[in-house]
Amino acid sequence: MSLQVQFSQRAKRDVREIQSWIKGRSSQGAANWLASLERAVIQLTEFAVSSPAAPEADEIGVDLKQRIFKTRRGNSFRLLFIMRGDTVHILAVRGAGQNLLSDDDIEIPN
């Protein structure tokens, strides 16, 4: 089953901030990170249902799932999402050193 993916405003902001931070250190690194993100999003269209729960799911009180993806250099990032019908709603993108989300950090779509 192929799913559609939508980024929340928060997730779009996360992507811009992470990419900007990486670009400040390496333009090629930022391009590679974006390619890794795009591959992870494509994988979500096929495998979102089988993704594990995010560590903060119980605290937030929704069926929050995560997809971990890595860059070519091995740095880990998380796509945090929920599913509504045939749509994957990406709510946030987090780097390895970032804190877990709280319910105040995200907006849950209906």
C-alpha cells in the first residue's frame, strides 16, 4: 500500500533549520542530508505502518511513530509521524542530540 506524506509546519521548519545548520559546515553535507531525508520519506510511503513507536509516544498520548534515517557519515535523525487513513503526517524531524518531543512541541492533525 502506497501512502501519501504531508509535512507539518513544524516539520518543515525543522528541515530548514537542520539543513541550514549543516550547510554552515558543509554545502555538500547539507545536500547529502537532504538526499537521505528524501530516501527516508520515500520509504515511509511503503513501510510507515510497520515503523516502531517513538519513545515519547506514551508521554504525548498519541500513536506517534518514528523512522530513523542516517546520513552517509552515519549521523542519525528521526522522522516523527502519525498516520491518518492513507496519509503519513510528519510532525517533526529531530537530530540525535535533540531532546524528546513533548505534547507542547507538536500539533496533531485531525
